[in-house]
Amino acid sequence: MPKAIATTPSWYWPDRVPRVLGTPPYYIEELLVERWAQRQPAHPSLVSSDARTGAAELAESVRAVAAALTALTADTAPDRPVAVSAGPTAEGAVLVLGALASGRKVLLAAPGATIDGMDVSQASLGIGDPAGTAALSAAGLEALRLDALVARAPAAAGTPGGDVAEGSDGLAPSVRADGASGLGAPVACMVGRYGSVWHSHHSLLAGAVALGAFLGSGGDTAWLSTYSPCTWEGLCGLTVALLAGSTMVLAEPRDAAVEAAAAEHPAWLLSSLADGVATWGGGKRSRRAGGEGVRAALLMVDGPFDPDERRAVAPAAGGTALTMFGMAETGVVLASHPSWYLEESVGIPVPNMHVVAADPDTGQPISSMWELVDHAMVTAWSPSLAVAGEAAGDGQGPDGTDGHIGGQTASGFASRFVGRRFVTGVLAASDPNGMLYLVDE
């Protein structure tokens, strides 16, 4: 029995949240962009301080970016990626979605620490918002803004695989020319905890489907994120929001996020715990962010945290501050649920996330129940796991590939697997309720 089920007593699991979910056989742009362009063309999909983009306009922009990248990289090797760098802006989100729709491999590197952790010199072209193009240029890569890139798009650009066909859910599966064969292929590279890793359209959607179902995020609500869409956290939030047909509001933390929340009234506030405290904690910022419609603050943590910091954010989020733990390699692993949580606990496994307690020294499953030992290593398997890694050495990813992507190999990522389970390197303790607590590594 998966640990996600075994550690959570039958009397506690959030109502109307499925434990196991399937992942639709679509590409990112099909479910997140084209579907809503058909169903609600005027609904705002992306909002930032200098842009407000409706669903139909977003679809046009994504098609134009994809067509321009296809044209500009036509003479380069198929495995040579495009680099995207941006802060939390609507322009950056459009560029990320367009790059994923182009069929090219994509390096995602937010300005700052993540771009420093990735070798963007292998890219054939860089695209980004003002901060991103500056960072890419400083790294020695030619970089274009959205307007300059779209100006080079071929006339009458459509989706890379042709027109979208109407189906029972508004789309026909796999409208691209290569059909469903590319859904599991490595397409998006991002900086992880143990080096850079590659995700596929399938793994990205799997993470969005699971987290969206866990939170009960509906299309009638808005999200606010202080993360760049070029980080795994930011891309996760973007995919969850757009999958539901919601509005994603992007803003820098602190004053910009406070102003955006007051204007857009988001239901979900996504940030790191540190940025959440800096933006919403204490003083005048402790008032309810965005009015009465806010449902919760979603605070990402990467290890043990101070529950008092979580409490400091709660008043701005209607009293509900939820923690989430994960990494680029896995997506969200553990999260608190609005229906019931303990402030000291990080939460429980999200749907589809099979979490197993393991020996910290070997990574092998322990035979005792988790709550009977002081702590154990968190190991996880889910459809949202990255499909390959990028590091020096040799090895295989969990999908059985040899990991050679763009001249690189996958041993840094692959070496952390015991069977199908990824060894996170993070320790946790469990209480009899199945609530997990991150402890010092």
C-alpha cells in the first residue's frame, strides 16, 4: 500500500479530494491556453503591474512566440535549447508558455541564483523580460524581449501542430504533429536541489492536476504569485492556476504584491515563507490581503521552518497559512490542507504522491511505522517526478533513459533513486495522525 495512504488514517483525508488522479494526455499549451481561449476568451489569464492579458490574447501571444522560436532556431540542432529568464511578470509567463509550445527544449533560469546555477551557454537563443534579458546578456547569450521576438514570427502563426479540434472536453488529444509521443519527453530544464533536472509536459501537468485537486482551486478564483515562472515553484503555481481557468497575478514580493492583492483580490497567495513574512507579516500588512475573498497563503518551505513565521502571515490570509514542501525534482510532495492542519507540521502527501519512510543511511524502506521512529528519510514517487537530470557523469533517469540531453548526462539525479522512489535528502517525523514534521538534516 502506498505510504501516502498508509500514513494517513482513513478518518482523516480532506473531503472530496481524490487520493489518485490521472493526467490528461495533452500538452501544456493545449490545456492551459487554447482550451480557455475557446471557452472564456475575454477572461483575464495573466496580470502584472504593466499588463493584463485575456485568454484569447494569451493564446495569440503563445502561438506567436512558438512560431518565432521555431523560425529562429530552424537551423540549429534539435537538442540545442532556448533559454528563458524572467521575474514574476506576465511577459515572462507568456515567454515560458510560448517556449514550451514551440517544441524546443527550454532552459528556465530566473534572474539571480537560478541563472547562476545553470549553464545557459548551451542555448541557441535567450528570451526574457527586462530583468531576464539583462541576466542572459550578462551571461553572454543574445536575448530578446517579447515584442522583438513576436515581430519575427511568421505571418498568420497557428499552434505548432495545427488548429485545435473540438472534442468532448473542448480539445482533441495531441493536436501536435508528433501526437502524444512527445508528452513524456524532456522539455523544460530547471535548477533543482541536486542540480538541474528536466521535466516533460506530462510531469508538469501531473503536478498541477494533483495540487489543484488537493486545494480545490476553482476557475472563479485568482492567484497571486511572487515567484518567477522560470522557477519550479512559480511554474507549478502558474500551471495550477491556468489549468483551472483562473487568473494568475504576478508581482514582486513586498510592496508590489500588497498593491496587486488590493487591486485584484486573489484567493490564493503563493510565495516562499520568507517572502510571505516580508510581504504579509506584521504591521499594516497583517490586514487581510485582497479583502474577504482570500482563502489561504501558500508558503513554500525547503526544510524545517519556524511555525511562528507561519502564524505571522496567517492574519493577512484570513487566518489560513498553509505550508508546502517540494523541490524541482519532485514537484510538491507534502502540503497542508485548509480543512485541518497543525502549524508545526508541514502537512500530508498530496494526491498521487507515494511517500515512503526510509533509512537515512541507505534509502531503503523502514519496516517500522513512521510514528514509531524518531525520524526517517522522505522518499517519494509520483507522475510529477522529473524525467531526467543534467549533471556530470553517467546514469539513467527513472524513465529508463540514459539521461543524455543536449550533450549532458543524468547521474546526479538518477543516483538519488532507490527503485522508483526519489530520495529527497530531507528527514521527517510523523505523528499518529499521519501529519509530517520536517526535522534537521
